[in-house]
Amino acid sequence: MYITVKSIKRNLGFKGIEISDIIIALPLIVMFIVLFCFTPLKTLAVVGLMIGVFCLLPINVSKKNRMYKVLGLIIIFLIREKKYVYQKKG
């Protein structure tokens, strides 16, 4: 008899939050608190928080289940080395 596991990801059981999501969100929260409370850059702090929340949204576009992972894949796709091959007809 075999025991199978659906996923090898460390899931915390709260709407699919993983350890990597928390590691990314903690500096964002600390930076928001510092900017919002101790500097006059309150608008920048709120904008940064909204961008961070947007990046942590779960999506079903690919096997990567958070927006920041998909944005990383898009950036890698756009900046990768492009090789063009031209063929002369005739």
C-alpha cells in the first residue's frame, strides 16, 4: 500500500498560503509600516502596499499560483536572449 501526497508544497492551510508567500510579504509589511508611520511618504506607502497585495493574488493562469510568480516569468520571457534566424527564399 502506498501513501500519496497531492502536493509537496508547504501549505499553511489558510487559502493556499505558502511559506514563500509569507517570506515575501513580511518585508513588504515592515516597509509599509515604516513608510506610513515615520515618513511623509504616506501615498507612496499605500501604493506600494496595493502593488504588493496585487502580486500576492492567487490566479489560475498557470501552475504558478501567485501573481508575482507569473510576473517573474513574464519578465524573464521579455529580457531573455533572442536569436533570429533569417532565410533567403529562392
